[in-house]
Amino acid sequence: MKTRVVLMMTVIAFFGVTSVFGQVKTEKFKVYGNCGMCEDRIEKAANSVDGVTSADWNKETKKIEVKLDESKTDVHKVHMAIAKVGHDTEMHKAKDEVYNKLPGCCKYDRPEGKSGHDHGHDHGDHSHDGHSH
């Protein structure tokens, strides 16, 4: 009887741990940038999203690997956070005003056809400055 109780407790503990770790997902996607300063800025932005457990951007491949808890966030929010600090991603473009404030060494070649206009995606702080798009 004692063995059965221990076995049941082990099974319950295993499923509890599995359900917690089962929500962590790894995403990889392109983020435009150039240097170590870009790397710091991009990783800091990704890590600022609640639910992101790690972020690692590679300046050679221009790819970021993000581990996130899907019960707390989604990859869309990570793209938005990175674009908000001036770096274009596959999903979102940084606003021109933010990109233009980057240090010279961080001004990457922007992808063709992407002007930095949002096309309906809001990365700002929702303040209205009277400018129309």
C-alpha cells in the first residue's frame, strides 16, 4: 500500500512539472541590427516582455532566439517590444522617428519596401501628437 501511495505521488509530481514546462516555447525570427549595442537593446526589449524567460540575438545571423511562457505572452508582443526600440522584425517595423534616433553604428539597412510606417500596427505609447500618417 505504501508503494502505491509513493507511486501516485511521483506520478502527480511528474504531471505538475510537465504542465509548467509544457508552456515554454522557443521562437526564432529575424531582427535587423548591426552591433553589440543593437544586441543589448534588442535583448533588453525582448526580456522586458512579461513571460519571456530568455532572449539571445546573434548579430551575424540577425536572428533572435526567444524562450517564452505561452500562458503569459505570445511572440507578437515580443516583435512589438523590439520594434518599439527601433529594430525592424519580420512581423513589425520600427517607427521612422525611433529608428532615426538610433546611434549611427546601429542604423541597419532597412528591408526594401519597408518605410517604417506602421500599416496599422501601433508601437507607440498611444500619445497623439497631431501628426497624421
